[in-house]
Amino acid sequence: MHGAPCESVGVARAEAQPNANGNENMKTAAIIGGGVIGGGWAARFLLNGWNVRVFDPDPEAERKITDVLDNARRSLPGLGNVALPAEGALTFHPTIAEAVAGASWVQESVPERLDLKQKVYGELQQHVARGAVIGSSTSGYKPSQLQEGFDNAAQIVVAHPFNPVYLMPLVEVVTTDANTPEVIDKAKAIIAEIGMYPLHLKKEIDAHVADRFLEAVWREALWLVKDGIATTEEIDNAIRYGFGIRWAQMGLFETYRVAGGEAGMKHFLAQFGPCLTWPWTKLMDVPEYNDELVDLIAGQSDAQSGKYSIRELERIRDDNLVGMMRALGNTNWGAGALQNTHDKAREGAMGLASTMQDVADLSQPVLTLNRTVPLDWTDYNGHMTESRYLDAFAQSTDRMMAIIGCDADYIASGGSFFTAETHIRHIDEVHAGHPIQVRTRVIMAEGKKMHLWHEMYEGERLLATGEHMLLHVDLKTRRSAPPAPHLAENLAKFAEAHAGLPTPDGLGRAIGAPR
Amino acid sequence: MHGAPCESVGVARAEAQPNANGNENMKTAAIIGGGVIGGGWAARFLLNGWNVRVFDPDPEAERKITDVLDNARRSLPGLGNVALPAEGALTFHPTIAEAVAGASWVQESVPERLDLKQKVYGELQQHVARGAVIGSSTSGYKPSQLQEGFDNAAQIVVAHPFNPVYLMPLVEVVTTDANTPEVIDKAKAIIAEIGMYPLHLKKEIDAHVADRFLEAVWREALWLVKDGIATTEEIDNAIRYGFGIRWAQMGLFETYRVAGGEAGMKHFLAQFGPCLTWPWTKLMDVPEYNDELVDLIAGQSDAQSGKYSIRELERIRDDNLVGMMRALGNTNWGAGALQNTHDKAREGAMGLASTMQDVADLSQPVLTLNRTVPLDWTDYNGHMTESRYLDAFAQSTDRMMAIIGCDADYIASGGSFFTAETHIRHIDEVHAGHPIQVRTRVIMAEGKKMHLWHEMYEGERLLATGEHMLLHVDLKTRRSAPPAPHLAENLAKFAEAHAGLPTPDGLGRAIGAPR
């Protein structure tokens, strides 16, 4: 990553708002055990304005937590649309006693050994404030096992997070009758305050909820690899091109509710229930499929999703899938990379040029975009949203650059065009699902300057114009510099050929100038 | 959805490119059995330029497929960044014989009964071209079961898709020794041509791959609900706020590879392996955990992901997670809705006003954005990408609108401001992870017009300016109309107070005008 986290932290600090809570004690977390999980907790608290005090006897602990923090500072602050508060202070301490001073939250993330965890709690309870919450990151132990034998068992809860802890919202909160309502409420409030989701289980159970699923899938995956049915990569693809991306937005039951259609959850269960006795489950212990179980599940599903019709849920699902897959397209990963490959294979057939040789008639505006308005480009009223006009024009500029020779290889060699100024005029509206095309003219190309004019159409209907002044830059110095000769030559060809076209309406206009 | 699919289809048809393949026979698919799955296949083929011929004795078949098509036309065409070819023709036929005329692909999606499927194949093979592929959507049967007893077994394969078929890329292709390499290659090529991912299993197995996972998770979920550990909604949340969103981009093994850290996949397996004997797995049949299994899995994982370091994989993962969660933020769903709630709770503390009363000093520019540049706002070189400047300015405009009273309620009542023109000047660069703030001035407010000036800063460093002319519109007529009196009054207060500020540098400038 370019950019200095220290600098940006400095700025954030200088502009810090006072803590809403004011009370410094409310805002200190002690992290017992670093590593990937403890480091993730440290980052969550720190970036949400808490002071974080770490105890970990590992001499590598500071480096490991710094590594996690680097990742967290890079990704978490921009996740939301509102800046985070100023970072708290991160300190390392040689003893548990010193680490927990002033802490209202203690997070234990030591290795999964009950004796070790209990030893830590024994030492903790000698030093920590009686009102502080002790959360355990354990993925397997029940809270009753952790609490056993302790005087102040009430303050010990399971708070099981998911990696990367600085980004994943889920925290499984598991408690027992020994925990007071005050402790439970405080635990849930603090978890929510640092931007996470406290899932409070109704009863304690080995491995909580999520890890039971992970364990079930893991077992199945081991069989599939061992039996040579599919490789690890193929299994990962089976997940991420299919149910993984469905589950990311709706989970299991709501996904099936949609699949069941208007006939409802009971109908779905009636179809799926018999599968429980299919051959591949014969070795497994399964719950009895009876009316009671059906009523329980269908009733809960109604309470969860009954406010939406299946048609509504289908469209919500599709909006989410399109948005997520297009987000993966931006990183060229998973289902998004698949789509990019598919697009690339089709662009020639859709009239899009990649090089000068592909341009049939230099004298005409160049087709630089030929696409459909995607669902994630629209606002609450279903119209293409303002910034996506510039997104489309920027894609057109990229294609125009590639055509004249400013392609990925050229950019890797150290030159590119940067946009200096943009003027967009919105002429007419367009909705998701409608086809749009952008045609591009070179108005002027002189030295470092490239002056482009984009027109966006749906069919014959003009939707918007974009006037753009770009400067060629040296990517090392970040200063303007002349383009390579072959780029200048190609640009000049377009500028000369396009000079024969009539002057576009609106060229060179200022905002608010009379038409 | 607003907009007429017929219209847009009409436009697409009028501008259709000739089929790359030319041969009409290459481009006809027969769909045997409609419903959600058959309809999804029909939509996939149709929207990718194939003619689709449907056979389904259900009198409701045409309506059901039309419903699926409505959803598909709404979401699929914009998924990629290149327009789809012109739609093919959709026809319904009273017999299998008629439906398969000219088809190079036949997709069978009849109910999951082997006798019924075999009856369909028997009729199919009397009429379909010998070189056509017959794909079965079966989620449970092995291809050898489907092929049994047929003369031309070679043309029958399993092609198991996932709902919604028009969006989900995964197709499990399962074959036997009876299938020729030509049939297998043709099947995979056609699946790829319609934008899907053919996962060709190495061996046939009951329920293929993905459904074995779904079945394992389903069993576990039934236990959890039955035993009262969590409700269906809580289980869905456990999935979509945690591993679901991880799996959407990396699946199971690559996710664990990252979790294992630099020590590698073998180290991870050594940690996780013992879990196979933990108490909650005692009822399950599990593979023996030995060196052979470890070598197999670690070796495949190296082949899959070994080209990236763990640090690289962590950052790729985080880029993906941020992009997907922010996509879900746009639809206010799942993990994105969680983040939006968290943002909303913090905006006051970060100095962002929601109403006139929140604005401390009317005479100064208004803080309308206070955020960090997120990972998904940057381009390949790590700088904030062009269109996101307008995204940020548009968010500032939305906040300014809300402050003067043009909030969600007002918009729901039928009035809003639309942007007519925008002029952006890029002054300096900014990177992901850096804090940005936008301050906004009202330059002029007269009648229906609102003229705004946004300045974007990182600390004291000016990054960009945005000059925007907006018009108040009646959302019913889509024509400009005066705003409600309280909006006009609030706007006038700002315009008057801001008139005392010095004229901004660059106001009213046209593109390319001398500075």
C-alpha cells in the first residue's frame, strides 16, 4: 500500500472529536494473547478509539500485532461511510496485572487448552476490575467450562470472533446462568460499539454455531479430496461460484425460502425433508423429520422474512449478487474474474475496439462503451446514479487510451494520462437494465494535453455529455510529461479526423452559463 | 422495476451483431421442464443470444418461465461490462419431438425421479440430433444412473446448476467413461459461452460436490433449530456476517490457507486435524487423519494458491470483503446494513449535521463528508479513482439536501433535486486509507436552481473541487418545479451567509479555459 498510516493517523488525531463517553475507563481494552485473533481484536478496539493494552509473552507478539494492524488500518477505516474516531493508544505490558489496569473489556485469545485458559482467568481475577467483561475467543469450549471454580464467574463470557476480526462483524456471545443481565448487556453493547454483531446464543453448546457448520463442511471436504472427486481448488470454486456467494447475503434458511417459491417454507421442507434419508446421509445422525420440526422452522422463517414476498426476496437477492459479483470484478477475483474473462471474449463482437487497427472509420466518433446499466448503478428511485455517469465516461476514456496505445503494458512502463478536469451535462434519465453506448471524439491533442468529448446514448436518445481534459504524466515523478511518440501520433490522427465533425453542442461551456 | 424490458430488448435487437458462430443450429437450446431451474436455464441461453424451445406439460409453464425471465432481464444484462448479444427467440412446444428440433443443447430439469428422467431420455433419443448434448439438472443422481440402458449414452451428462441459474456461474459437469471427449469438450465450451463455469468432477458421486456441503450444513442447522440453540434468523446471521462472506470470494481451503499464516497449509492442518476427534464429531464418520491426507491437501493448496504469499492473500481477501460488504451497504442488506447502522450512530460525533439545527455556524462552509478513502475506491495504481470523486461529491450533495429539509420523507412526498451539470477539477491525488473531508458552499439559490460548490481536502491539502448545478423537480412529472417553501427558506439562509465568503478559485470556469 502506498501512503503512510502514521501520517493519516496523525491527521485523524489532530481532528479528533472528544470521546462521546468521556470516561477513560470505559475505553480501555486489554488483549491477553496476541496472534492473528488477538491482534484482530486489538485492531478493532484501537481503530474504534479505544486504548489497547496487550499482554503476550511471545517475543514476536509486537511484530505480529503490528502486521495485523497494518492490514486493519488499510481496510477498516474506509469500510463505512463515516470516518472512525481517532485511534487509541497501543501499549505492550510484561504482566497480566499491568495489562488489565483500567480495562473495561479483557479479551482472552490464548491457545485452545482449558487448563491454560483457566490459569489465565485465575491471574486475571486478581487484578481486573470486578465490573469488567472478560471475553474468551474460544472456538470450542462452553462458557460453563471456562467459568468453573471462579469466584466472579459472572464476568466471564464467550466472545468468539471470526478472522479477520477487524473486518468480519460476527461475534458469538455465549453465556450461562452465572452471567448477570448487566454483564450480558454490557458485552453486547461494547461489541456493537466497535462495529460488530453480537449473536447471543440461547444455550451453550460445544463449538457454538458457526464452527459446527465449518466442521461439517470440513469433514465433507476431506472426504472429497481423499476420494479424488475434486481438488482443493475445484472445491473452493464449487463454493465461491455457487452457494458461498448466495450465503454471503442471505445465509441458509432465507436462501431456501426464496428457492421454495411462493408455496412457502413448509413446501420447501416437504421437498427437502426426504433428502435426509438419501443414501449419502446414511452414516450420519440426523434429527427426525416430523411436523413439529417443520412447524418450528417454518414459523421462525416467517418471523424472519415474512415481511417480504418471494418476488421481493428474489430481487433483493439478485441486487445483492450483482453488487457483490461486480465488487469482485473490480478486484478481478472469484466470480468477478470469471465475468471479466467472459466480457473480454465478447467485446470485439459488440463493436468495441482495442487497438487502432480495430477502428473501422477514423473520421467518426469511436464506440468506447457498449453495456447495460447494472443494478448497482442505480439510486433509490431506480435511475442511474450521478457518479456512475462519470464511471461510464472514465471507462470510455480508458478504452480510448488503450486504443491509442496507452494500454496496460505502456502504463506498466511508467506513463499514463490523468484527468485534470471534467464537465458532465445530464440531458436525460436512464434506468437499470437499459442499454447504453458511449461515443468518443478527440477535440484536441497537443503536447501533454488530451481533450476528449464523450456522448452517452440509449439508442438515439442523448443521456449525457462528458468533456474531459487529461494530461499525460510520468508515473514516477507524478508530473506532466509528453507521451511516447506513437501515442502522440495516434492521437493526432484522431484529432485531425474528428475535426471534420460539427462542433458538439455544449463544448467549452461553464456551469450556469446561458445556453 | 421501472422501464420496459420489451423496449430495451427491441433496441438490443435492432443493434444486434451477427452471431459469431453464424450457424443457426449451433444456437438452439431445448429446455425440457420449466420451473425455477428450467426457467433459469432458458433465461441464460436466451439472453446470451440462443434460441430457446421449451417443453413442459404444466399449463403454468409459460407464466413461470416469464417470471424467471423478468428477473433475469433485470439483473443479468448489466452484470458484465459489455452488452450481451441480441436475445434469441423463446418458443413453447407441445411435444418433446417438436421442442428438440435443431437443438445442439437439451437441458432436462424434470422432477428428481429416476424413472421419470429415463422416460424423458427415451423419448429424447428418438428425436434429438445425435451430436447434441443432453444435460441433466439433477442434484442427486449419478450420470451412470441416467445413462443406463441407452443406445447413445455418450450424449447424456450431468450439468447441475445453482439457483438463480441466470446469475450463479457454477455448473457441476459429471460424466462417465461412456461420454466421449468430444461431448465433454462441447458441454464445457457451451457452458462457458453462456457465461458459466463448468466444474468437471473427476469421478461421479451421489449429489456431486456442492450439494454434499449443503446437505451437511442443512443437517447441522436442523439440529441447532430443533435443540433451541439459535433461530433460523440467527443461523442465517451467523453465516452471512461470518464465513458466508469469506467463502463468497475464497471458498474453504484458500480461506484456511490464509488463516494458517506463513507457516503454511501443513501447519494449519496440524492444528485443525485434531478437531476431527473432538466431541461434537463423535457421531460422524470421518476420514483418517494421516500424513498421506495432509500431503494431498497441502500439495493441492500449493498448486492452487502458492503463487501468492499469505500477506498478499490477506490483502486480496480484505479488498474483496470490503468491496462485497460495501456492495451490500448500497442495498442496505446483511453485513452492509449492519455497517450503515453503525455509520449512522457515529455521524453526529464526526461533525456531520443532519438538520439546520445541527449546523453551528451558518456563515462557514458546511462539513458534508468525513470519511476514509475505502479500498474499493482506488484504481490499479492505488489512487482514488476518477468517478469516486463524484461519488463523494454526490454524497455531500445528498447531505446538504437533507440539511435544508430535502430528506427521505420529503423525497417520498414527491420532490427532489436532480443534478443538471457538474464540473470537477482534480488538484491533487489521494490514496486508500487516507481521511477526506468535503466542505460545501451554497453559491446561489434562486427558484428551482441550487448552485453548490464542494471542496475536498485531506487535512489542509485541497484534492478537488466540484461545482454543481441542481434543479428541483416534481418526481411525478419529472419536470423542474419550485421546492417547498421551507427548503427555499433554508437554502436562502445559506446562500446569504455564504455570500460573505471569498469567491472560490475556479468557480464558473470552462474546461480548458486559461487559469
